[in-house]
Amino acid sequence: MNAFCSFCGRETDAADHTACARRLQLIDPPRFCAQCARRMVVQVTPAGWTARCSRHGEISST
Amino acid sequence: MPPDEQQPESKETTLTAAPERTDRHTDGDVLEDVLEVAREQVLERGEGLTEEQVLRVLQLPDERVSDLLALAHEVRMRWCGPEVEVEGIVSLKTGGCPEDCHFCSQSGQFPSPVRSAWLDVPGLVRAARQTAETGATEFCIVAAVRGPDARLLSQVREGIAAIRADGNDIQIACSLGMLTQAQVDELVEMGVHRYNHNLETARSHFPQVVTTHSWEERWDTLRMVRDAGMEVCCGGIIGMGETLEQRAEFAVQLASLSPDEVPMNFLIPNPGTPYENYPVVEGPDALRAVGAFRLALPRTILRFAGGRELTFGDLGAKQGMLGGINAIIVGNYLTNLGRPAAQDLEMLDDLKMPIKALSQTL
């Protein structure tokens, strides 16, 4: 279970994140680290994305 | 979630049978049906609709949208042909922009979650290769800036050289904000064949969207680009609070520029921007805009760009492709994700729309 929402950065159990989940499913890469809610440096490319948290490292679409 | 696991919902816009084909003034005078006028004026003569006519198209009832799209498709086939131009885009420099375009998550003036990032040259080469592998003929390098500085232009130059050294002959476009004449000349010399600079919205609405520069400053860049022999790519975003009158105004202002390409975006209300709570454009309104823009711009490459995933979903995108659109951005956008390229290419295959080959563009 992620502690934080990757779309809005709020705690996952603190609010309804249905709309966030839809955005992440459709058109948004993660913007916030799910472990610490830091804003990540995100690079979108035609075929994927990478997102880097300064504390928890990089995740990607592949 | 990886893009290839996205499951956009199907949002085919339900359109019903057409009613009586006349409009009426409130005093009872019968106006000539605007689609009948367009059939003769646009389809037969290739002459785009006037602002007043575009407005009447945008005001058509839902029951007439299927007629509009059918006519817009005929116009596209007659004046542009069946090929679809496929393009990929990538953000070379993301975020931290000093401008205040209210729709944009890359403005440094708003509390957007988008952080600054630079794509290195190997990353740019990979992105161009991924784009070429889809069959695309266009690759657009984009930067979130007011205008390019020496560092950015140097990166673009190095990137283009590296893409060519990779054996990739895809056509390269750029979108780097407002330019000086010297910068225009430098891009021409680098081999950039098309330049994107969107006017974004009607001139009368622009001050509500951007306050850090003017519509006229954008126009000046477009004029220099055209005069230097580069192709002009100029479009905008539907759904930024403009009225239908301003949407019609915008279509005709674009037509007066005679752009080679018009990308049509639909607002994505991004967190932290002034427009984060704006509604997504409804499918029928978006389809009316697609049809109306085609009837205003019969010979222009009309490209589906950002926001179509939210506005249309899968089936609605097909309706757009059969309603005047003849170009598409495949894969992801700059900060938002698109549908996987394979999904769009399959759609084009289903629609029996051939992808424009590179040899046709040279």
C-alpha cells in the first residue's frame, strides 16, 4: 500500500483518490513519490516516462 | 501505470438522426443551411468558411453533428487526401517557464507539481528513434521557454546532428517559443523544416489566458518563420473559457495565417494551474470544433493533439478522424501521457487511412 498518492501527493487514506487514479490511468505520469510525497523530476518521452525522487530513486514506465 | 496498460474508456458520442435542415431567425426568417452552403463553398470551391459561418456550425444542434463530420471528412479527402501525417513530440526542457500561460503546468508562476527537467542528447536521439519506428514522418522538439537562449539552441543543434548521425531521416520540427530573426535563420540553417508556435486562442480572448506576452508577439514570430521558408504549425487549445464566438474568431484568425498545420488541443485541467477546475470539453462540442475548423481550413493539416484522450476516449477519436482530422500525435505528449502509439496506428489501420510516408513529404 502506497502511503501517498502519486498524482496529488496527499496521504492515500486521507481522501478519496478516485479522480487521481483515473488521471494516472489515462494521461498522467506519477508526480509525487508514493513513499514520501516529494515532488519527482519527471521526463516524459514518446514511448514512456521516468520519475526520480531525490530520496527514493527512479521509477519508470518500463 | 505504464502507458501500455492504460485503458481509456470508450466515449463514442451518440449522435441521432438529422432533423429539418434549416435554421431560423427569431423573427421567422429562414436562414440557408450552413452545411449546404459549406458543401458548395468549401467542398466544391475549396474556400474556407467565414467567421459568421463558422459560428453557425459551432451552434449546430447535436442531431446535426454527424452531418457536419461527414461533410468535414469529404472536405479533408477532397483537399488533403486520405493520408494521415503521424508525429511524435518530446520535451527537451520541461518546466520552469517564466510565462504565465494559464493552461500550462510548466509555468514557473503556478504551484504545479511539474518540476524542471532537461533531456540529454542520447535521450533525444532515443525519442526520435522511437518516433520513427512508429512510421511517423515528423518529430517535434519542444522547450518550455519564452524564447530560446544560446544554451538551448546549442542543445537543439547538437541533438539534430546526433539524430542524423543515428541514421534517422525523420523530419524535424521545433517549438521553442518566440524567436528573433537571427534565431529563425539559425533554425533554418540547422535543417528544421517546420516551426510550431500556437496562438492558443482567439485574439480577443488571449489576454485572459496569457499576460506575460501578447498575441501579436506570437504572430510576429509566425510571420518571421513563414518568411524564412519554414513550414508554419500554429494551433491552440479548445476549452479555455472562450465563447463560441471566440472559437469561430480563432478559426478564422488561424485561416488568415494560412498555416501548414493546425494542432487542435483540448484543455487538460492540470493541477496547480489557474484552469485546474475547468471542465473537460464535452464530446459533441469538441466534434463540432473539429468539423468547424476543417471547414474553415480546408487545405491545412489538422492534427489531433493533447487532451483528446480525456475529451473523446477511443471511439470519439475515431469520429474525429472521420470528421476532418488528417494528422495525429502518437505516443506521449510533453508532460501528459497519450495512448500507446500502436493503439492509434491500429485505429488508422481499422479506418483504412494510410500513414503519410516520408518520401511524400520531401
